[in-house]
Amino acid sequence: AFASEAVAKVLPTSEALESVGLLLHIGVMLVFLVIVVNSKHLHIFLAPLNVLFSRRPDGLGAVPQMRSNGTVLDFEEADPDTDVFGRGKIEDTTWKGFLDFYTCTECGRCQSQCPAWNTDKPLSPKMLILDQRDHAFAIAPYLLAGEQERAKLPEDVLALAGKPLVGEQGVIHPDVLWSCTNCGACVEQCPVDIEHIDHIIDMRRYQVMIESSFPSEAGVMLKNLENKGNPWGVAETRRAEWIEELASREVDPVPVPLIEDKVPDDLEYLFWVGCAGALEDRAKKTTKAVAELLHIAGVKFGVLGPMEACTGDPARRLGMEFLFDMLARQNIETLNEAGVKKIVATCPHCFNTLANEYPQLGGTFEVVHHTQLLARLVEEGRLTPITPIEEKITYHDPCFLGRHNKVYAQPRDIMAKVPGVQAQEMHRCKERGFCCGAGGARMWMEERIGKRINTERVDEALTTDPDTVSTACPFCLVMLGDAINEKKNNGQAKETLEVVDVAQLL
């Protein structure tokens, strides 16, 4: 204002000069309006709309269901010739996807937080959006033209229109697509609420279900899910082994009721153990700890045992929506027939799927994570930690518990109640927490490009000089445990350093 006032004093008083200045000002604005629709500045108008239609306020929530021609795809009646399965071409993008393209401010905050990008992998969430946007702009004449008009378009436009969305010569390279862990750091950091994960899962769906093009190791996991109901392919009867181990202990045996028909009237919670919690040795320690704590607190609970099957999270995150649909409907039927109302789950992936994604298929239950329930039991005085643990402990936030569901306080509340514990936060924690590398079905895929994500996270944990690393996810237990063992073998970590679930600390 002071500059314009100074210029006004120098210039002569003239209605003509005022008119010229006003017209020039309007002219500049009109030119800008033309430029803005062909540049990143389009976000000025579209960002409020994108924020309005995002689902981020309550966490990342559920992955959108597969849609074809505007309606949710029914797999029993789907026709591969007429229905759209995921995103194979840019024109298969949803209206919200196109809104994401044109909302991007190119700030790079998503890229700066991405665990794949930070460990030298080719995935840049920013470029994933911009490459699709630029491709959409390049073939805009093709997208807007009718069938007859398309034949008259220039050869270069037709050539670009025929370019596959994903492929070695496609718009998005396969290595970009399969580097994603679905951690949600990109979505959390985006100032205009772009939902990068939805784009990746949609493209994965087409690659898996139509092209059958995905990392070979993941194929073994899918077969195991289909045939055995768990990613490891072990017999369903082994889901009950931990129950026998807990009940047959010489000191303080804990009985765990097995639900075989209907849940008893006095049952407070169904304990959803999950595949890892029932079958993976490290995760079984968490399962036993939670069962023992619930028993001590007097919480009436039961488990499904062999009747439980994988929630389908690995299949959905890989892009095999059909298998997810099959497993989810099977579990919903089992839960409804048993009359289950309230569920406690130790695995954040199971927790997220049961709470946020099963309602899409008619399975509505009250679901809590074990850290939420245990924190409440401690608060109510039903559990009182007594034995001190004189250790410096750093907590790792599981992505599907934290960013996906906004559960940050309860695990820390539990640690704060344990006498002697010195909590030490890592530089990247809570909303800015760094992934362990297991999400997005990457638990069952080899990591061949760049530095291993779990190694990067453990390097960060080691900067706090911890005695113990704690977490609240069986996948994180495995990934961080493997990286810590590697560090021990190289002499870069204390021999006593271990990773435990907060339930084990309690």
C-alpha cells in the first residue's frame, strides 16, 4: 500500500490514466485465468473441493470398493468384457481421482515423507499424481472426442491414448506401483487431501485381476489365502495351539474359551487373534500376553480358533479384490452367526479391516485395538502395573493403527503407567511416523531396490540408544525384529536389544 500511494503522488491526476490502469489490471487477471487452468495453479479453485470430498478427518479409513460404470461391482455377476476392473487406462479413473490430479500443488511434502522414496525406491507420490495428470492433459482431445471424431485425431495423440497406464513403457513403471507400503504418510502430509493410496490400489487391481502381473512371491501368499485361509498356508487347526500352550502352563495357566457356536450372553469381547497372532512365534507372545491381561482384569472374552480366517487385508492391499471379498463375506457370516457384537484385535491390519472395511459388505461390529482396551482397563484400575522396568524404551507407531485410525495416545498411556519406563520418542513419530515396510502386502514381497525400509527405521530407533523398542503390531514386530537381529550380527546394536509389544511390557 505504501508503494502504490507513493506512485499515486508522482503520477498526474487523470481519468484516462485511471481507466488504462484499471483495464490493464483486468487484462492481467483475465490472462492469469487462462494460464491457471493449464498449470498447477488450478489448485486455487479445486483444493477446497478436494478437501470437502476427502475422507481424511477420521483417519484414512476404508479403501473404496471397486466400481464399474458408477456402481459397486458385484463379482458374482461381473462381466470382464463390459465391466471395469480397477484402473488399466487413464479414462478408468474416478471423478475423485481426476480431482486429485488437478488439485496437486507440487509441493513435494508427500515425497519427503514417503518411506519408499526415502530408501531409494522409484516411488514418488508426487510424480505418481503428476505423471497421470500430464498424461490426461496430453490425451485430452481423445478423452473428449466421440467414437467417430477419434479416428480424425493426430497420430501422436492416438499413440499416447494407446499407452498402457502401468508397464515398462507405460505412464507408471511397475516398480513404482509395487514399492508402496500403503503407510499413508503421503495422504497425511498432503495439504490438499490427495488420496494417493486409492490410485495405487486401483492400478494394482487391474494389474492383478486382469493382467496377472505382480511380484511372484505375492502369488504364493494369494494361493495360501485361498486354500488355507492364512498367508503362510499352514493348517487351520494350528490356530488353536497357543490356547493349549497357555492353558497347560505350570505357573498361572490361563483358560481361553473357544466359541464353537453362539457367543455366551456374558461375553464382553470376541478376541480376534489374526493370522500372525495365532501362527507367527513372535506375535504369539503378544496374543498370550493380551489373553492373560484380559483374564487378570476379569474381562469375559472368547476366540474363534480354527473358525477364524484371514480378514483379507493382504489380498485387498495387493489388489486382489475378489479374494478379499470372498474372505470378508466368509468371516462376516461366521461372526454374524455367532452373534458377535464387540471385537478386540491385536493386529492393526485386522483392526482396520474389521472396523472400517467390513461395513462395506454388511459386517458392522464395535471394534477396538488391544491397546485401546488395555489403556482403559489400566485407567479404570482393573490392571495395575507393579514390577518396575528400568529401561529406556522407544515406541514405533504402526501405520494402520496411527495414521489410518488416529490411535496414538493409548499405547503411550500404557507405557507411562509401567513403573521405571523412560519413554524416548524417535524423530519421526505419531503423524510423521516412519513405516516398518510390511504394509500394502509388502510383508510377502522381496525388497530388492534401495535400502530396506525396516533397516532405515531401526537405524532411526538406534539414535535414541534404547534398551527396548516397543510397538503394537505383529507385522512391525517381525520387520523391526529382523532388522535388529541383523544389526546385532554386525555389532551395531546391543545384544540385549529386543522389540516387544506394549501388551508384553504391561
